[in-house]
Amino acid sequence: VQAALAAELNMQGIYDAVGDKIREIFHQADMGIRIYDPKTNLIHYPYVYENGQRIVIESNPLGEKGFASHVLRTRETLVINENIDQVSEKYGSFTLPGTEDEKSAVFVPLVIGDQARGLINLADMEREHAYSASDVRLLQTLANSMSVALENARLFDETQRLFKESEQRAAELAIINSVQAALAAELNMQGIYDAVGDKIREIFNQADVGIRILDPQSGMVHFPYAYEGGKRIAIEPHSMRDYGVFFHVQQTRESVVINADMAQAMAKYGAQTIPGTQMEKSGAFVPLVSGEHVRGMI
């Protein structure tokens, strides 16, 4: 088991390696691995076998009663070798949907530090007194090894996540710096629109981009930069309307992201497709804010 764990750096790989080994050791026994997430109070079931077949159990909230709740709360192993119906009643346990009652069961906590992060459950569906003291000791030893491996994997994942976040942030800063450099080279308004628009298209793989500018004195919306279908297009100015996505963004100063059901979203905002353009499948609408006023939108 230690050798199998040493070969795994991801969580599901650890669950599978330990679960497969335990089933091999205990003659293809039915078993499950449950993982508790204290942030959401959910129990997850990444590895479960019953009647020799792997099954899927949906995550569910950890209740105050039941075998799992007792083991996670006390961090103590629970062994049931007979009269499981009476014991279930004592602990307020119930049969999970899609599973059957066992005759014998062992629940061993996965303890990291002073917290139980989950448990390993071994079950025999046909026999009482299926598990000896040596069986329980072996399962506890395996659970301890698994707990260490899971913590190492969690720390590895956290390190990778932070590293990727720092890489992403560095890439974002590089992009921002390149836009700033392009802006610094421009002193006229159209040059700024073109510099920013071209950079955004470059960053987003030649995406279609539009820049809208509101003239507060005339109430007209101008389109100094617009690409659609990979081609630059000209859109005539029009008066600012009291409906549509731009109106919503201008009033709320909040970005709008639409990734599905564009027609339904447009109906919600009372938006219309601008003449000479097509309806997109996805859209991100970000306000250009100066002081307390929205002067435009990308």
C-alpha cells in the first residue's frame, strides 16, 4: 500500500490505490472511502464497492447522528460484528439510498492532526463476526498511511494552485504592462481606442471586440472600435437608450457576463441586435468608469 501511495500525487489516485489494495487484502470485500469537507459540511464518496460492483453515491450533508457522524466526531474506530439493526438504532444510523444493510462493519477514521477528514468503511453483507481484532488493526494502519498520503497530496495541490495563481498573475501583469505601454505611446483618442482594442484582440485570440463611448453632452453612443467575424466594421452612432445591456452597465457600473441563452438574456435587458451585426453566443460587457460616471463600455 505504501508503494502504491508513493506513486500517486492526486487525491482520486490515492483513493483508488488504497481502496483496490484493501479489497485485494480482504478477498474483494465491499468497502467505501468517505471524505468529509468541513467547509461545506458535505460527505463525499470517491470510492465505494457493494456486492462486488463499484457504485456511485451522491454527496450529502453530514448529519448529527449515524455511524459516520460518530466516527468523525470522536475520531474512534467503530466495529459492529452482530445485531447491526439494534446498533444502527442506537447510533441513529440509516441505510444510504442505493445501498443495502450489512451484517458486519468496520468504520476507521482518517485522522490528520486533530481532525478526522474522512473514514474507511469495510462491510460484509452476509456474515456476522466477519472481522477479527487483527483485521481492525490492519485497517487502522492502512488508514493512518492513507491519511498521511492525503495530507501530502493536499499540500502538493495547494502548492501547485498557488504556483499557477502566481503564474497567472504574472501573465496578467505582463498583459497590463503591454497595454499601458501602448497607451503611453498614444496621445489622441482614436489611437487609444485602437491600441486597447488591438491588444484585447491579441490577448483573447483575435476575439470580436467592440468599444462604445457615451458623449454625455449629446447623449450619443459612438463605436470607435468594432470587430465582428474577424473584420473591422463601422457602426453608426445612435442616441443612448433607456434599455439594453449598455444602459444596464451604465446605470449599475457593473460588468455583465452572458455565457448561455443569449436571446433570453437580451430579452431580460430589453436589448436589440445592432443593425449590421449578429447576435453572439457569449458576451462580456465591462464598463469604462471615470470617477463616478460610466463613459463607455468594452
